[in-house]
Amino acid sequence: MTMSKSNTMIAGAALLLALTIPASSGAQSRADASKQPVQYGADGGEYTPNGFSLRGRAELTQGGNRLRADAITGVTTNGDLSRVEAVGNVYFVTPDQSMRGDRAVYTLNNAEVVVTGDVILTQGKNVLTGNRLVYNVRTESARMEGGSGRVQGVFYPQGN
């Protein structure tokens, strides 16, 4: 089976993106995740000198991390991936946490994922909802904002 130049470039861009998504689990370090094979899929995609786009059921997986959306776009600066945008039915899932929203922007230089639009963050049985979530993939810290509504959540003590 041979791949066209376009498919090869999309695969390379997807690989760059997936290598920048660190694992959140203490059991799986970023170095371990970066050695995992990258799988991607979409109904269509393209590569340009300034980045790439995957459209229609776009998904990237590597190790235990997965980014899924209706469309995923990567922006490169000086040949390096600098920003990833996911739009429509966005899910970012790690071994320990799951984030859902309408849109997500991942800025690589500060390792922050900003998820907006009816955001739901889950970890185990714990659930937090709001309008805007800022999640740091390195520190695993999260800040939820309510926007015009309230931040709400359910937290279970250890052992329950």
C-alpha cells in the first residue's frame, strides 16, 4: 500500500501533534507516551505550509491520550507545531480525566488547553461543569469559569 504525498504530510503533522500531548497518569510518563505509536483518522484532511487540518470525525490517539472533534487544525510557526484547535463535539481524554466542550485550543508553549462551550470535566466519579476550562497538561491543574452561569460540581471523598 502506498501513501500519497498529502496523506504522508497529514500523518507527519498528526504525529507532531500527538507527541505534544503528554500523558496525565502518574503510571504513564510523557516519555513513555512519546514512544507509543500514533493513530489518526478523519473523513478528510489537508496539509499546508502553515499547518494541517483533519475534518469529519477527526481523532488523534497516542498511548492513553485521545483528542477527538468534528475538525482539528494544527498551526505551525517556523516549522514547529505551536497551536492546535479542535471544533465541534470536542473530547480530550487522558487515562485519569475527560474534558468535553464545543471548542478547544491547545497552546503548546504554555501547555494549556482552553475548552469552551458547555464544558464538562470528569475525574473518576467527580464532575465539574462550567462555560470555560483552562487545563494545564503538565501540572494537571484545572480552572473552571462559569461565564454567564454558575460553576457546578459533584465531588466524592476518598473511599466513596
